[in-house]
Amino acid sequence: MRQFFVLLIFLTLITFTKSFPSSTFRRDSLSGYTQCEGTFPNEITTVSYEPNPAIAGENVTVTIAGMNTVTVQEGATLNATVLYQGKQAFVHNMDFCKVWVEVNGDKCPVSPGYFEYITIMPMESHPDDPKNTTISYDYIFQIYNPGDPKTELTCLKGKFDVSYP
Ligand SMILES: *[C@@H]1O[C@H](CO)[C@@H](O)[C@H](O)[C@H]1NC(C)=O
Ligand SMILES: *[C@@H]1O[C@H](CO)[C@@H](O)[C@H](O)[C@H]1NC(C)=O
Ligand SMILES: *[C@@H]1O[C@H](CO)[C@@H](O)[C@H](O)[C@H]1NC(C)=O
């Protein structure tokens, strides 16, 4: 009887583990984003945005988290390159320390370690925007330390969906 219970617990554990493979968590936590080819010292392991799709003319709340192995210096930039149907649609460069670090009560330089930043961004709208449709853009996010040459710290790519009311 005791052996039966031990076996039961064992089987339950196997079933439980199998229904939640670790890759599921990884994929979900990056919202479909992937690391760019190459190796980068500060890896983002969590990305999400709310609402998803973002809505043109409204704010979007973006969360990123990950692990720095290199100090993020004052003057670091986050460069977002946006492609639509394979062509560069626009580039959105920002001061990483101001837009991401300081709004979360931290300050550059940011020492190596775990980080989590939440920032609110306006989704601009223009009179010539499409109407009543959702567009899926391809985004490439790169974070650079200042200097000559700049050091690429992070590179992540994936879809960003914007709904045009
Ligand atoms: C977006 O957020 C900013 C500041 O957080 C706020 O002042 C503004 O009213 C918001 N805009 C919209 C459209 O909700
Ligand atoms: C990233 O953005 C900064 C600030 O606009 C710019 O100076 C820099 O050249 C950009 N870097 C790349 C590689 O595009
Ligand atoms: C918006 O698009 C949907 C589906 O594409 C369509 O059914 C609907 O009538 C459209 N609404 C307006 C206001 O154009």
C-alpha cells in the first residue's frame, strides 16, 4: 500500500512537470521576442506590453526585466528600429537612463544584477494613420553604452502590434 502511494505521488509529479515544460515559461515571458544573433552582456528575459495590441493615440505600459553583467553608463541609449513588411518604417531612439531607469527610481550608472523596469509611453497617432485595423510591426531593440565606439549591451527583436481605431 505504501509503495502504491509513493508511485502515485511520483506519477503525479511527472504529469505536473510535463504539462509545464520550462520552455513554455521562457517563451511566454518574452511575449514572442527573441535574442538577436550574437552575444550581448545584458540580457532581457521578460518583455510585455499592455494593452496588447497597443492603441494609437493612447499610452502603452511596457515592462522589461533581465540581468546585467555590465554596468549601464549615464548616456546609454535605447534604439528601437521599427520595420513594416521588411522595410524600415521608423527609428525611435531614447535616453535609456531617463526613460527607463529614472522613472523606476533608479539612477545610471546601473551596476550588474537583476533589473526590472516599467515605463509608460505614448503611442503617437497621425492624421494619415490607417483606420480600423491592427498592424504588426517588427521591432529591434538595442541598448548601447556611450563611447566611441558605442558598446552594444542588449539586442532583442520581435513583434509589436498597434491597433488603429
Ligand atoms: C499618458 O500618460 C501621461 C503620463 O503618464 C498622461 O499625462 C497622459 O494623460 C496619458 N495619455 C493618455 C492618452 O492616456
Ligand atoms: C542610437 O541612438 C543614439 C541617440 O539618438 C544615436 O546617437 C546612435 O547613433 C544610435 N546608434 C545606432 C547604432 O543606431
Ligand atoms: C472595422 O473593420 C471590421 C472588420 O475589418 C468591419 O467589420 C467593421 O465594419 C469596420 N468598422 C468601421 C467603423 O469601419
